[in-house]
Amino acid sequence: MNYEIPSLLEKTAFLREKQLVGDAKKQIPGLLPFSRATLWRRVKEGSFPAPIKLSERTTAWSTADIRKWIVDPTGYKAS
């Protein structure tokens, strides 16, 4: 599965973790240039949007929040 930024951000209301960081075991690239551990570290420190808990076992990120981060990744601060 190969993800393209424009099509995913336009067609999807939410993005899952593997869509953001990819899957190294299956050699699937993600949208972001960093690992799962870095994703969660950045969420914790507030430099990346926090996910939304959609159900007990489903966590996802709003594409609107991801778009805001993409515009200014170094200046982004979670509200």
C-alpha cells in the first residue's frame, strides 16, 4: 500500500498511526519523516497534534490537525 499526501488528506477525515509513520516490517512508507516512537514523543511534548480516541481500540488523527502541522512543523504548538 502506498500513501500519497494529497489524496489521503482530501479523502479521509482521520489518519491512523501506520498511515502517518508507515510500517517498516512491510516496507510501507508513511507520510511523516519520523518513527512511531518520535510521533508519540512529539505528541507528548505538544509539538505534534494529539490523536482522537474514536473507540476503545481506535485512535486516529484529524486531517485538519495534520494539515496545520504540515504548514509549520517547527512552529506548531498543540492547543
